[in-house]
Amino acid sequence: MSDRIERPWALMRHHAGWADVFHIEHETADSITGFYPDRETVGPPVNYSTRAVLARFPTLEAARAAREGAVSEWRKHDAGVRDAETKLREAEKAREDAWLTCLRDAAERS
């Protein structure tokens, strides 16, 4: 049995800062098929490229623990991101104001 089959639990990117636990039932060299154990299953198993897998684990518990630890790490950067977003909005406002001032000044000179 290969290492990949021995590690059937995967974390799949859901959105920035969050990954969903996924159980891999079948895989080829470039695709995986399985299901999300925390979601209501509707329809057939889903297929993804193997590139969609963020990390693999031997057990459901290990995958869930890794996901929770990663969320904690993500949250450690929240304040820095908020500060950077505030600075970006301020810089965009300054750029907009400078652009409008330049246009208005040009209109007054003509």
C-alpha cells in the first residue's frame, strides 16, 4: 500500500484561511475522488485534481486537529492584515485626491 493510500484524509482549500476535511476514496496519479464527512452528502462522490489537496493525514482526527491549528496560526495575523488594509485604503484615498486635484488644477489653467 502506498503512502498516499495510507493517508486518506485530506485538507482541501475552502476559502482563504479555511480548509475542509475530505476523505479520499480513490485516486489516480492526477485526480482524487471522495467526500466531505462534515457535509450532507448529495449526489455522487466528488472529483478533484490532486493539486487541490493542501495536506494529507492518516486519520480524521489528525486532519481536524491540523485544520484547527492552522486556523489559530491564520488568526495570529489578523491585526497585521487589518492594519495593512487601513494603510492601503489611506494610500488609495491619497492617490484619488491627488488625481482629482491634478485634473481640477489643469481645468483651471485652461
